[in-house]
Amino acid sequence: MSNDDRLMRAFEADRAPSRDPRFTLAVLERAEAERWRAARHAALLRGAGISAMAASAALGLGFWVNAAPEAGMLALLTAAGLVVVFGGARRFRGRLQRT
């Protein structure tokens, strides 16, 4: 049955046609899939950007450590400490939001 036939049948009826729960569920599932697809792409791009930034920083740090080993090791330890602190804070904040 075409859309025009359905429209004509709806106009001729004395009451509104009943809703089809399968159609409603299919629309909701499609909308949810679209939302998750967009979120997955955003996470992928965010991860790729962070990886590219980390790789360029590691390359620069590698050249710097080669030129000045003592300062480079201090910078490496500082960076590792910052990663641990901010990573822990992020995980803790995530746990607080879930409870």
C-alpha cells in the first residue's frame, strides 16, 4: 500500500489509525543507532588526535633527551606523573558520576 493510499484511508476513517509498536520501535532503534554511530566517530577522531599529539610530543622529547639527558629524564618523569594524576582524577570523576 502506498503512502497516498494510506493517507486517503486515514482521511476517510472516522478515527485515527492505531499506532504500530513495531514501527515505533524501529524508528527508535534507528535513531539510537545514528546517535551511537556519531558518538563512535567522535571518539575515534578524538583518539586519533590524541595519538598524533602524543607521537609528536614523544618524538620531540626523544630529540631533547638525546641532546640533554638529565633534563629529558626529568621532563619524562614529570610528564608520566601528570598522566597518572590526571588519569586518576578522570577515573575518579567518572566513578562519582556513576554513583
